[in-house]
Amino acid sequence: QVQLVESGGGLVQPGGSLRLSCAASGSDFNIFNMAWYRQAPGEQRELVARITSGNITNYAHSVNGRFTISRDNAQRTVYLQMSSLQPEDTAVYYCNADWTIGSWEYNFWGPGTQVTVSS
């Protein structure tokens, strides 16, 4: 069992920045692929950014160039630096961890943190 706890959400004005953090329990963090998803009211959950265990990153087109995902394996933490935030970035942001050991696939979610972009 892995627990993920997000932090860093809040209210920010358009054009502002926030950094989200997700701390993971467990000693095998370095093999986890980590990702941030978001879900706005009435919308489906969507992938925002992902970083693999080998530090390969990919981003949703809507955030490319504004958001940066990174990880600190020693701290068992993944970050999402968000800049130039816009009202359409308002959503609950969820941390996700997935990994495979042999034929077993694992996938865990955090409870989410609210990000609101508004003047």
C-alpha cells in the first residue's frame, strides 16, 4: 500500500504561480512513475504532466511551457511548478503513482488539492 499526500494548492490570481507537492510513502519511490492529473467541475479527469522513473517527462498541450514536473527521490516527493496560471487551470489536482513489477501493475491516487485561479 502506498499513500500519496498532495499539498500546495490554494487561490491565486491569473498570471500567478503555485507549486504543488506530493509526498509518497514506501521505500520504492524511485521505481514509481509519477503524474499529476486534474479535474474541473463537470469535466473528466485529465493528465496534466507525468515523469517516469527514468525522468522522462510529458505534458498536456494546454500546460506545456507553463508547468514543470520534477521529482526528488530522496524526499519521495514529486512537484508541479505552475506558472502563468489562468482561470481554466482551476481544478482539483491529483497525484498518481504507477509501476509494474513482473506481471503486477500498481496504481495509487492521492486525495487531491484544490487550485483556484481567480481575481
